[in-house]
Amino acid sequence: MRLQENSFSSYKPLSYLLRAHLQPHKARTTPDGSFKNHYSMPFKTAPLSALMLVAALGGLAPGLHAATPAAPNASAASGKSCPSLLQQTFPRLQDEKPQSLCQYAGKVVVVVNTASFCGFTPQYEALEALHSRYGPQGLVVLGFPSNDFSQESGSNKDIAAFCENTFGVKFPMFAKSSVSGKDANPLFKQLAAASGTATRWNFYKYVVGRDGRTVTSFNPMVDPAGPRFIKHIEQELRSQ
């Protein structure tokens, strides 16, 4: 079964999309643990980049799509039940040491494709806050840098240093790879198939349920610190 929902009551004009791209939300955690949004422009991208974003999104309002693929298989390596979606290994960003995604079985997993020079790059801060706040409850954020949209040209070491020094990123990050089209890595191909939504720009967010079967996608304009995204995360965390 595939569910679809558009949260905006109407499509937004081009000017709104451009403002959203050039002035992305940032999020900070207040003393009581809640999120507070404000606008900032630490990263400016060229008008061409913004137009590429609008074309990539194809005029779609930010929405979500969910689907349930085949039942999970057992992981002989770990001795635990590991969903087929997570039966994959990727090199870690910092040292390229192979990491099995089966270590995240049973968790709510947020998979996001990232870039260092995008208008949505400040979402790193909200994603790290999300990982820190909900990690003890079983959430993990996984970052996959990609230069598919010409905004991540650095080496793996450059990207790792940028993420740590600029946003204090501590959630797991993996080596740069392709996330879209025929050259997309196996995980993103499966996420696109399971959710019905292919990656069209940086900072697409795929939320994988604890069962490893239900995948929900959020496009880049959905703020990871916003109430809609937080509500979905909390619902998934309550699911067993």
C-alpha cells in the first residue's frame, strides 16, 4: 500500500521557492529541549542553482510518500533480523572503513543526501539536533554526501572536516557517492523504489521505520526541525 499526502493547500510561486532555497531554515535547540527556527544566509548559491532546484522539484509541493516492500530477511552475519534494505555496506566518511547498515536494524533511520555548498546545507544543524535529541529513543541519522547536483566537489576528508567544524556533525556519515539516476548507490535505488520518490536534489530525507520496511520521503523544502517532520519521527519512534 502506498500513501501520499501534500501538506501545502496550494502550490507555491517561483519567488517563494527561490526564497526558500536562498534563505533556508536553521534550527537551534532551546534550553527546554525544544526547537526554535530562524532564518539565516551563511550560504548563498547562484541564481542558476536555485533555478536548478525548482526544475528538479518539478513544481511539486513538499509531500510525503510511503510504501511497504517485501518482508525482511535474516542477517547471518549479525545473528539478528536485518531488513533487506539495510543489508548493505558503505565506507565511513572519515576513514573509508566499511560499515554494515545492519547495525541500525530496529531503529528509526533517517537517510539524507547531503552537500556542502547548497542553500539547504544549514539543515545539517537541525539534523544533528534531531539525532542528538531522539538518539536515546532509537533514532539514527545517516548522511550520504553526493556531488550529483554539483555542490559537493571536495574529497571525503574535506567533507568530514567541514561537517565537524561548521556544524558539529556527529551522526554517521558515509563516503561520497551517487544518489540519483542509474548510477545511484544501491541504498538510494531501494529507497526510491520503496517510497515512490527518487532523489532530485540535495537534502532529500527518507525515514525508514523500525521494521525496515516502511519508507517515507520528504523533499528538501521540508524542514527537519519543523513540526510536521518532528511529528512523523515521534510517531515512528512509538511504533514497535
